[in-house]
Amino acid sequence: MKIQDRYTDIKNNINQALLESPYDRKIELIAVSKKQSLESVNKLLDVGHRCFGENQVQEATEKWTNLKNKISNLQLHMIGPLQTNKVRQAVRLFDYIQTLDRIKLASKISRECKKENTEVKCFIQVNTGIEDQKSGIRPSEVREFYNICVNDYRLNVVGLMCLPPKHESPETHFAMLNTIAEENKIKFLSMGMTNDYKVGIKFGATHIRVGEGVFGKRN
């Protein structure tokens, strides 16, 4: 199946999932373009898609710098772990950082945004499964971390993001993230990928991160 056809199918599925969801929310489809060629990316750009996600700063810089200079309404989301030594590059390129997960990173983003005279929108990554091997703030610590990021570091925290444990049903984790967002009056929820984005929409997602579902399996 062609990329454009997969994209159309995903958009149709999003519309259907919204009809079945109790939430009336606009869904931002983030096409996860990590390890994808410029040829594949251009096929989506040609049909008007403008929102993409990348996992690595270096790859994203090489792939997107020229495109962002040419296309004014591109939105680029950092959705992979972000090392503090890559923050300067990240704030120069990305519009959103979805993996804000520690004070040291918040401090670094704040400093680099001031130096670059720019603002990056941030999502706090929440470790809903409290998994030792996974990044993210524990659910019980989100409020305190959010307040520190907003009040002490003046970050524009607009959303929450999670990656449910692989071997657990995502419903519980998506519902938890939605509750935390409502309690803290946080607007956006990034939850749901190729295999579970419909579930994410059912539980109030505003952003879904779909790679294989749009681009097909990577070689």
C-alpha cells in the first residue's frame, strides 16, 4: 500500500474513532518519520501533512533543517529521549519537546530558550507504569514537577505524554493520564501509536504518534 493510501486510511480511522469517543477534541496526527527517507517524507508533504515526529536530534537536524526553512507551517515534535547536550540543537529545530522528564532537562531547556530567544512547547512524559527501564515522571509527582517547570523555569508546558507498558492493556494508562491532565488543567494529551491510537482517542488523546501505520515497515 502506498504512503498516501495509508495516510488516508489513518485519517478515516481517526474520524471514526472520534465518533465513538465521548471527547470532542481535535486530533493532531504526528507522523513519526524517524529512519524514514526524504522521499517518503515528501510524499506526505505533497498531500498537505505538516506535523512530524522524530526521535533523534542529529537525524532530525539533517533531515528537517532545510525543509523548515522552506515550509513555514511545519510542526516538528521531539518524541525520543533528549540528552541535555542536545538541547541547544533541539530548541533551534523543534516546535515541541514531548519528553520532558527531569529537572535537569527543564533547567537546560529554559536556559537555551532564553539564549536563542525562542519558546518550545513541552509535554511532560509520565511513567504511568512506573517502569524502572522507562523515562518519565511518576504519576504522583506530576503536579509538583509541572509547577516547578512552569513557575521556576517558565516553560510552556502544554501537555502530557505516556508510553504504556508493552504487555499491559493501554486503557488504564490512558485513563490515568487523562485524569492527571484534568486535575492539573493541562490541555493536551499525547497518547496512542500505530497499534493503539484508536484507544488513545477513546480516552481523550489530542495528539497521536503514528509511524508504521503511515509509512509502513522500515527496511
